[in-house]
Amino acid sequence: MRDLEAEALEAALGHRFTSRELLTRALTHRSSVHEKTFAAAVDTASFDRAGTASSDNEQLEFLGDAILGFVVSDALVSAQPDFPEGKLSKLKAHLVSAAHLHLVAARLKLGDHLLLGRGEEMSGGREKKALLANALEALIAAVYLDGGIEPARTFILQHVIGADKPSSEMAPATDYKSALQELAQSLNLPQPRYAIVEEHGPEHAKTFVVEVRVGRDWIGRAEGLSKKSAGQKAAQEVLRQLADWDR
């Protein structure tokens, strides 16, 4: 990675790497390593040293997943000490989901910096949701290995959770309508369309049923005591559907 490119990415990440090699490895997809290993193997003099060490980001992804889970869990418990385990688990599931991590990676424009093999490049690897989510986890591990847990925590709080200190309302974790709108845009999908499909109950205690559609394939429906809460729940359902898409 060129110095100017690395410096621009570090500025976006909020962390200056002591070891640029860690940054490069976090962005290196296995397709790039396999391609270089094969090319080196053609030269028999290089065969013995080709590919002797893992230099792609898969091990970093494994470590980053664990660090992400710990930091998010710790932040949620600190911000919401009265929440039951089930509610905390749902919030965490959203924050560490492939759909949310892909959204974060897209904001940071990680796709522009990935090191890919030719085949992966030609198949649109820079925009693949799972590949970008994995690269973000690898990047978290790289920050941790480069600077320790505090820089990694700062990165996760700022970029994944969305604030230096989670608010008491944990807005980034519960604003599913905004998350769905941004995710749909990043995936080049139609913008979500909401409609009230049912109302029932007395005027002073109505229940609303809201449906949200993203294109023709993703539909969520939920009810709530307000149009806003029903819309948030419906958006959350579609986010879950998109989290399983293209994994």
C-alpha cells in the first residue's frame, strides 16, 4: 500500500499504525495471496519459500470477531445495566451482523483499499458484503495488535457502535429505519417504502401494523403502539433478512 493511500485510510480510521504491515495484511484477501503464491511457484527457485506464512486476513478476521464481540458486549452492559440478557443479545446481534459491518466498511470505503486477486476483482469483490464485513473484523484485530485493546475499543465505539461513549438510549443500535435506508443505498437496492396496513383498538390505545418493502424481495411487517415503533420493528425484520443475503 502506498504511503499516501495508507495515510488517508488511517485518517478515516482514526488510528495511525506503527506497523503498516498489519494494515496491509488486514486488507489482503486470500485470492491475492493464492495468486502470488502460484506465480512464485512457477519459478522453482522460489518454490520453497512461496506461501510459507499466512499473509492474508483470515486469521485476523477470526481474532477481530472475538474482540468485536467483547467490546460490544461490554459497551452494551455499561450503557444499559438494567436490560435483560435477551434484549442485550438482540442489540449485540445487530451491531455485529454482517449487514451492519458491511455498512460500516462502506462508510470507511474499505473496498477501495482491498488487495484482491484478479478473479475476485473481476467478480465485484470490492462490493461484496461478506468480504467487506470480514475485512472490517480483520482491521479491528490489526488495530488491536498494533496498539492494544484501547485503540481497538475506541475504533469500535466510534465506527461500529457510532459514538465515543454509547448513549443511554443506544440510538445507533436501535435506529433500524436509518440503518436500513443506508444499507439499501450501499447495496444499490431501492429505498425502503413504509405503509400502515392496519389499525385496531380504541382511539386512546391504538395498535398500528406497518409494512416496509425494499424492492420486491424483502418485506417486513410489525405492529406497535405507535407508527414509529411499528416502523422500527418492521425495518429490523428486513435488516435481519438482508444479513443472511449474500453471506
